[in-house]
Amino acid sequence: MRVGAPPLPASAFQPRPVLRSAIDRARSANDTSVLAQVLSGGGGVGKTQLAAAYAHEATLGGTDLVLWVPAGEVQQVITLYARAALLVQAPGADGADPERDAQVLLDWLATTERSWLVVLDDITDPATIARWWPPGRPRTGWVLATTRLKDARLTGQGRARVDVDVYTPAEAFSYLQTRLTADDAAHLLDGREHELADALGRLPLALGHAAAYILNQQLPCGSYLQRLQDSTRSLEDLLPLSADAEGYGRQVAAALLLSVAAAEAATPNGLARPVLLLAALLDPAGHPADIWATAPLLGELPRYCSPAIGGKESTGAVTAEETYEALLVLHRYGLITYDPRSQHQEVRIHALTARAARETTPGNQQSALAISAAYALLNIWPDLDQIQRDLGAVLRANSDTLRQYAGSHLWQSEARSLLFRAGSSLNDNGLVGPALTHWQTVTDQTEGILGPDHPHTLLAWSNLAVTYSRLSRYETSVELGKRALAGFERVLGSDHPNTLSARANLAATYRNVGRYEEALVLNKGVLADRERALGPDHPDTLSARANLAVTLGNLDRYEEALLLKKRMLADRERVLGPDHPDTLTTRSNLAVTYNDVGRYDDALRLKKQVLADYERLLGPDHPDTLRAKINLAVTYSDLGRYDEAHRLGQPALVDCERLLGSDHSETLRARAHLAATYDALERHSDALQLGEQALADHERVLGQDHPETLRVRAQLALTYGLLGHHDKALQLRTEVLAGFDHCLGADHSETLRAKANLAATYYVLERHDEALQSGEEALAGLESLLGPDHPDNLRTRANLAATCNALGHHLKALQSWEPVLGGFERNLGSSHPETLRVRTHVAATLYLLGRHDEALQSGEEALVDHERALGPDHPATLQARALLAVICRELGHHAKAAKLEGDPSEPN
């Protein structure tokens, strides 16, 4: 079975026995360690053809799997690995997750008894390919790689490098003789073949171009050599040896120049040269053939056609069919590769050919062609490339290549928008590290070329600010965001769409740092302006409304937030469709608000849907998918389903650390939630270790007084309390209350929760009067904000009830316990651990009131529920059993009490 498309053997392919012997020796040098050979050499020396020969021989020899992988872009590696995993039916491959299937293939290669060969062709970045090296397997499988690099990272872990150089004199002569004779052109061999080969530096690529030119022009080798020598002086000006850092050589450029002229003459419409020159500005690994049917190219190419060979007038146009014919001619002359089987990368050009073509392009032509190429890429760029990830990766690679080669040309027109589209694509796909590098480069270039007040400079600042915010570098984000907004207001006016976008971005950053009131002012203004200018259903208006809803939720205005988010979801489903990324974000935000108001079942239903949608549309590693996993884990915890929360939250943290980095905001959130989950699972030592790390990370990344930092400090206080370190818990909870009071105000729900938690610590420390006062103040505020049935309000009332019992106010305590029990049963269910805990307290309070028969009934029901939900040996079950034994003894049921006391635990 063959997967992938190794190139067909070149005409007059040279077996190169000396080089192949070196490869075979490297392979057999150590059967247990040297399991991969890396063919390393400069461009055009024939590495890929050698590897392809091994692949074709393996296929003919019956090797069970021959996998050919273009390795210049890691996404291609993953895609082909995943396809192979399905074809070989590797256990666990199901087509749902390409990266997981790719890993399944590696596992299969490491264990299978079937024979295999994997070829990784043209590795350009050892770092990105590092985790995708197949495991060599003696006697059954091996790996062959090609690269232009001589990098030590490619030769570790059982890999041996084999240097590939130019043809030997005998091979170069044999190539020319065989190539011309096979094409019935032996009459062109005139005895000067050795001279010609030497003049071309015996480079296989150069010999291929020269042979094609000789055949198409029917020139004897000596005549071709004379032409080559005649052009030497001018080519030295174009490609001097002193500038040849890549080791390509002047002779190769000369051969290429002659072949281009021949290809141009072979196209009746004269398109070969401009098509080649434009292709040379794009990624050598391949670009989509679709660009050659776009209006920007079809309208621009006639300017460079040559009337002397039948070209069109400069005012004319060419058709997509004619550009296709030109591509075929260039393919025939070996100047490009046109392969319709390579999706999104159908047109490839060797880097050597591209470099020579660029360096022989007049500057004015290169500028116009670069602008046309930029418009063509923009023309085929999908609005939602995060859904078409492979195409997006190819377009970004081509944009980056064009930016490198076009210099300042792109900045002379609106074609510079390509650079902004590429940066937005990086952000949309969660590639925040590359996005930061991209926007820093674009910002420097715009400011240097266009000046600090140009709208595109301001737009670059604004996008850079957004990227810093996504990296949790909020201080820098706020500074840049303010700078961009001030510039837009000064240059474009307060109502310009770019000004409104900058204002919205700054509001989002304010929200991230807990400056909710400032965010609210900006959000309201942006929404009003967009509704007036764009209408209520414009996507930008919908985004403004969504941002306002989130900020309202941050300010505890849950009813307003909930109504607005419901409306937003309906609007976005109607306007954008159910699978649009903005619709998914709105659905996720609505689920979070359901969580905030204690509607956990609704939150769970919606969060499951959101996660499934993100995994299907964006893949498992997108930041939005990871955020959805963490959100779902939070709701599992709120519902008391702690094992499920752990099963989802622990791998989510690993994925966040791997994909986003240890300091990313989602990584910080995942770490903090996992620490809380450990507490719920009674793993308090693990919770303490992870919680202390989470707090240190939050303080370092976000600052001491950031709301997220305060929440993590509050969770760590709970851990200390559960471990019996109540003085430390009191210290932390006092700090948390002061922090929330300072940054959010005394009436914010976070401040009131902090006051309720402090009251709980006072209770444990038997400072009951302080506990009662703080608890009553917190309860009054929370009831006003959240309503009587919100879980946080019920928890505060439960702590007050416990305090009343401690103060001997048992009737008042019972009057609090009973509505708390009813609220928990309605909101959390009868089997939730918090519901069970309250039921035990109700029984204990009835006992303290001397209502022993009622206490007995309540205690028996509580014990049955504990055993069913938590098991007979859970600490809460043991406590319920001990309480029931005490009640039984009070009623004289000594036998039953003795049976219950068979467990050694004593009631608290």
C-alpha cells in the first residue's frame, strides 16, 4: 500500500551507486539504533529523486506500507499520517481527530510486524517535526528523510545523516547521454557533453533544465554551451558568487534563464514568463491553483506578455484556461511542478528556480506582480479559515513568503491588507505565539514605511494589543490599545468603523483585568454607534451586543445578561448560521451565564453541545475547544460530578500547557480549577501543591489584585481550611475580601462571596459573633443580587444556620436549614454532596431541639441517601451514620445504635 505521491522517476534517472551504497551502509551500520537516514544537501542535488527511488522500489518489492510525506509544513505531516492510520486500520484511528490519528499511526509503526517505509521529504524546521519522527523498527520498518539543512537536531535519536552532493563527472555525462538518446536526439550529442556538465556544475537540477532546453530547441550540446557562455557576464551581475549564500551557483541561474526563454516561446499567449515570475514570489512548497483563475491575476498578467511571440495587448485579459496552459508548459520544461492531486498546493516551484527567477525580475515588474499575488491570495481566502484549517495554513505560508520577497512593494497599495488578513488568521486559529511575532513585524514595518498616524499603522497597533491580551500581557495590551484608539479618533474620527473596533478591543482588555465599569461604558457606546451606523443585524453590531452581555454578567447584572445573550444566540443563528464561530462563542457565553445563575442543568446541556461543535469545526487543539473543555469541567464540579470534572480537567490542563504555554490565561484557569477538583475529591495535599503553584502563577502573570488571582487565593484558603490550617485560611480570606472590595466594590457578588467565606472561617475558629455578623451581611447582599435560590446564596444561608446552632439558636437554625435543603434539592438534585450535607445538618438540628422522632426519620433518610450516592465508607456517610447512632441511643434503640457503631468512626 502506498500513501502520498512520491515523484515519478526523472527521465534518465541516475542510480548513483556510490551514494546509494553510503545510504545502505548507514542503514545497516547498527540494526538496533540507526533506524532513519537523513539525506542532506543543497537545493537541486537530487535528494528527493533518491528518496523517491527507494519508495518506488519498496512498493514494487511488496513493502506493506510506503508513506510519502511532504514535511515542510507540520499540518501536512499530520494529515498524511492520519490518512495512513485509517488505511492500515490502526487500532484507535477513527477519522474524527487528525492529530490523534497521526499519533495512533506512530504507535502502530512501533509495534506492527508488517513492513513499512516512511519518507519525510524536505524537512525545513526540525523543531516542528521533532514529535512526528516515526519510531524505527529493526527488520520491519525504516525512515528516510530529505532536507537542505545540516542541523544536529536531525541526527539525534538513532538518525544518521548522509550528505548528498552533485553528480560525479561520470553520472553527469551519463545523464546527458541517456536523456538525449531516449528522446531520439542522439544527434545532438557532439562530444562536448563533459564540458557542458562541468559548466553547469554537475548539478542535477541544472542538467535537467539544460537537457529540456536542448531538446525543445534542437540544439547540439556545443551550441547550448556557447549560448550559456555568452550570457555569463550579464548573469554574473545578476547572481555573483559572492552573493551565493545558498550555494546555488551562477551556472544554474544561466541555465534557468535559457529555459525560461524557451518556455516563453512555447506559449502562444506569452504567459510563461510572468506566470513563473509570479509563482517565484510564493511559497516553494506550493500554492493553490485557484489563484490563477482570480480576476486580479487574469487582469494583470497581460501587461507582461510579449507581443513578439503572440502576446496580448496590455489592455487585454487572459482566461483561466490560458493560465492553465502556461502552467503546463512550465511544468513540461521542469520549471514548476503542477500536481492537481496536492490539495491547496497544486503548484510548486523549486526554491532554486524561484530564487533565480526573482533575481532576474525587473524591480518595477516584481512590485506589480507582488501586489497582484497579494490580491489573488486575498481573493481566495475564506472568511472562516479556522474551519478550513489546511487551506488557511497554506495561505498563511504563502503570505509570509510573499512578505519576505516583496520587500516594501506590498506597502505601496491596499495589497498590504494581505498581511492584516494573515495576522487575523493566526489569531482566529489560536496561534498566539506566531501571531505576536507577525504583528510585531507588521507594526514595525507600517510605522517605518507609512508613519505613526497612518490608519494601517493604527490598525496594526490595535491588533498587536489584542494579541498581547490573549497572551495575558494585559498592561502592554492596555497601553497599545489606548494608543491605537487615540490615533483612530484623531485621524479617522470617533465614528469610523476602525475607531469603534479599537474601542471594543480596549473594552475587552479592561474586562480581562477586572475594570468592568470602564468596559461597560465603552461597550455601550460601541453598540449604540454600530446600531446607528450599521443596523441591528450587522455582524459587527452583533459582536458589540455580545460584548455588552458579557460585561453585564461580570457586573452581576445576570438577568440583563441572560436576556441579552439569549437574544444574541437567536440573532447569530439566524444571521450567521448555527456553526459560525461567533455563534459558538455566544452559545458558550450563554452557558456560562446559566452557570452563574445556578442553572447547572441548562449549563451542562449547552456546554456539551458547545464542546462537540468546537471539536467538530475547529479541532481538539484550538484554544476555543480547550476553553470549552474547562467550562464543561467547571459545570461537572458544580453538579457534584467530581470524577467527570477530573477526567476532563486534567488532560485539558496538559493540552493547555502543551499548546498555549504555562502562562496563558486558559492554562492558568485550567490549573486553578483542577486544584479545586482535587479538594472536592478529598485529595487535599494535591490541591495544596497545585493551588500554591496556581496562585504564584496568577500573581506573576496577572498581578496581586486581579479578580482571577483573588479567586485562586480564595480557593487556596479553602484548601488550607480543609487541611486544618485555619489561621492561614483566615489570613488569605481576609486578603481576598479586601482585594475584591477594592477592585469591584462592596456590593459586587465576588466581594459578598468573599465575606461569606470569611464568615465560614470565623465559625470554624469559634468566633461565632463575627461569623454571624459577616454571614448576615453577605446573605442580604447575595439575596438582592442573585435571588433566594442561587446556590451561592444557599451556601451562605447554610453557614449562617451552622453558626446559629453553635450559638444555641437551634430554632432559628432549623428555619434556615429547611429552605436551604429545598433549594439544593431543586437546583442541585437530591444526590448532590451539598444536598446530602444539609440533610445531615437538618437531622442534627432536630435532635438539638429535642424533636427526636423527627430527627430519627430525617437521619435514617440522610444515611440511605449518603450510602446510595457516596458509598458506605465516604467520610460524609460515616458522619451521617454516627449522628444516627446518637439519635438512636437517645431514643433507647440501643441495639440499632450498636449496629451502627460497628464502624469505628465517632460523630463530630
